[in-house]
Amino acid sequence: MKFDTASVVSYSPTGTTTRVLKGIVEGMGSKLSFLDATLPEARETAILPEGDVLLVGMPVYSGRIAREGRALLEKLRGDGRPAVAVVVYGNRHYDDALLELGDILKEKGFKVIAGAAFIGEHSFADEKYPTAIGRPDDYDMPVIRSFGAKVPKMLGAADSVSELPEADLPGNRPYKVPSTMPDGSPVTDVETCVHCGKCAAVCPVGAVDPKDPNATDGVACTFCCACVKACPTGARVLKLEPVASLGKKMWDNFSSRREPEFFMPR
Ligand SMILES: Cc1cc2nc3c(=O)[nH]c(=O)nc-3n(C[C@H](O)[C@H](O)[C@H](O)COP(=O)(O)O)c2cc1C
């Protein structure tokens, strides 16, 4: 099948999903247009991708794809084109997220030919409770590229999209009901804050007031921890309980290394 260009759509508050997608694209070896739709302006002005194949990556939040990412996918139109669904999760599990992503892509008119679940540093990880810290790492990257390399092979083996088999993605319907996060968005230590504004600049939902980071909109906050990870002085932290203990809870229960999984017809 003729395959010249790939389009990539990413939503990635702490950057691990984007790193995974870039690795896949390296493995695919194709020309591409990369849409990082993490920040609100990018989501609003998103120009819908038009490549021969679409690659979509979303982080897993509470066993589902992240809410803001889901809203972005509503804008897509497949017109029968093939798509690859990728979820990135923090070493607990991805539950129904990959199935959900595949279902949305199908609903939008794509043919989902492959899916994968990769592991990324947990949003709540820190030096003390380092769940999946540094992932995707040097062991993951060749695996990620090898997944990418399989995509052009699959496409090349078929004469048309109708000949391409659909991927069977894992998960259950109805999907898991995401747990509601308790109150407790990140706070800023005024003594160590240097007022650089990075916390506000990286927030995917515009919840942080650049003039006063402690005036964070706790309703809009998705607990993605982009602000915490971007803070150059460590002033921005998850401090309020019970959210502050989630990092420890993850480490206590989900520190055994999980490995990437591919779902594509043989
Ligand atoms: C609110 C929230 C919920 C999460 N839920 C899960 C989960 O259900 N399973 C899991 O393994 N990781 C979970 N994570 C971790 C993220 O999926 C993981 O850190 C991912 O790499 C973040 O992607 P990003 O760097 O592209 O933002 C959650 C993170 C957040 C912020």
C-alpha cells in the first residue's frame, strides 16, 4: 500500500508520551507531521492531521485515556485511513485505555491496524518514590523503535486499506469508571519559588496563575504534575493529603518493572 507520510497526535503533560511517539516514528522511518496538542492553545488551534497513516498517543489516567486528550480526538476525521493507537502508563496498568482509544479512532472513521502500551515515568514519581522513573529508558527505546518498524511492513504487505487486518485491543466494555481525584492540586513554596512562570506555562489546562502559583484552580487541575516536574527549584509540590501520598502508594504497590506490549495482527 502506498504510504508516504505519517501524522502524529500527542497529548503529553510530562513528556513521556511524546518521547514514546518520537521513538515509534524513528522506527517507522517516515516523513511526518507531529502535532503536540498538550497546551490549551495547541488543542484549540489544532490543524487536523492529513498523513496516510495516523499515530495517536495518550497517557493513561485512572485506567482511561486522559480527559483532555479525549476531547482532542473528537476533532479527528479518519475517512478510512489506517491508525495506530498508543497508550503510555506509569507502571500500574492501562486497564481499558487502549481499547477506549481504539474505539474512538474507529468511531472517527479510522481503521486501527495496531496498538501498543508503553511505560512512562509515573506522574507522581519523585526521588523518594521513583515509580518507573526515567522511563522510557535505554531498554525501552529499541523496543519502541521496533514497534514503529513493524508499521510500514504491515502497510507494505497490503494492496489497499481494506486488506489490512484490524488490531484486537485489550480491555473491557463498559470501560472502567475513573476514580475521582480528591482535592489537593500542587502548591508552591513561596520561599523557594523564583517566579519564573514555568508552572503556569506548562499547565495543559491553564489552571496556574502565573502571578500567584498558589492561586491554582483546583477544579480545572488534572493532577498531571507537569508544573511539579517543570519547577526548576522544587518549590512546586503535591503537598496536600491524600494526593500527596499517591506517589508512595504507587511505589509500594507497583514498583515491579512492567514491559511494553504490542497488539497487531501477525
Ligand atoms: C491523574 C493521573 C492518573 C493516572 N493513572 C494511571 C493509571 O491508571 N495507571 C498507570 O499505570 N499510570 C497512571 N498515571 C501515570 C501516567 O499514565 C504516566 O505517568 C504517563 O507516563 C504520563 O504521561 P505524560 O508524560 O505523557 O504526561 C496517572 C497519572 C495521573 C496524573
